[in-house]
Amino acid sequence: MTLAVLLIVFAALALASVFGYAVSRRLQLPEGPGLEARIQPVDIEAFRNLVNPAEDDHLRRRLPSREFRHVRRVRLLAAAAYVQVAGRNAAILVRIGQSAQSSDDRNTVEAATRLVDQSLRLRQNAAVALFRIYIALAWPNSGLAATPVLDGYRELSGAAMLLGRLQNPAEPVRIAAS
């Protein structure tokens, strides 16, 4: 009995580590120049609607169980796409912030440091949120925790705009769709 429990625990840990590796690989950024051009703006309002628990409750009450599960999975896949874009944008902003940290202007260095810190935090939150979204795909009635990504992305947008204004006032960096 103990051996069976140990094997199950080991298998679960191995599965979790493989899954974590796969999620982190999905958030990685390809190499190359022109990082600013690779930023994909995220529609924050649409993202907020997808991760809103009140919307899920409304759909749960209005739709038959089978249809709700289907709609919920489609919404989860859309939320995963938003989280992946947010994670990739955060990776781009980490690199932009790191290159701006070598500036001579103290305000630029402070803004770049803040941008890097927020970007790294958002990447971690995105990886956890993707993991939870994929779990929710298997169990559509489970909860979803993409709110830290949404809130972090809103903060990151402000930090990116500040650094963009300090570096090039004519062309601010926009990571959120208006």
C-alpha cells in the first residue's frame, strides 16, 4: 500500500514538473532585434470579461450543464491566449528594461528597474495562471486565478509607458489596447 502511494505521488510530481516546463516554454521569447515591434497590445477589457467570475456564474445559471462546459472551455482557451501574450510582452519588457538600466539618467534607471521587477513578477504570475487555466480545462467547474495577471498587466502598462516617455517622448510604448 505504501509503495503504491509513493508511486502515485512520484508520478504526480513528475507530471507537474513536465507540465510546468511546457508552460514555461510557451512563455519564452524568440531572439532577435526590434523588441518593441514584437509587443502585442492586449485588450484588457476583453481579458477582464473572460476572467470575471460573475460572468461564469451568469453563464452557469443560464446554460445547460453540457453547453456551459463547452463555453467555459472556449473562454478558458481565449484566456490562455491572453495570458500567453501578456507573458511574452513581459519578457520583451524585461529585455527593454535591462537595456535601459545602463542609462546615465537616474530617472530612466529607476523606471527601468521598476519595469524589470514588474515584468518578472508578471511572467511568474502568467506561468501560474496558465497552469491553473489548463487544470480548469480538465475540470471546467473549478476556479480560475488569472486576476493577478490582469492586475499586473495594468501596472506593467503604466511602467512601460513611463519608461517609453523618458527614453523617447515622441513614441510611447503601448502594451494595452485602447
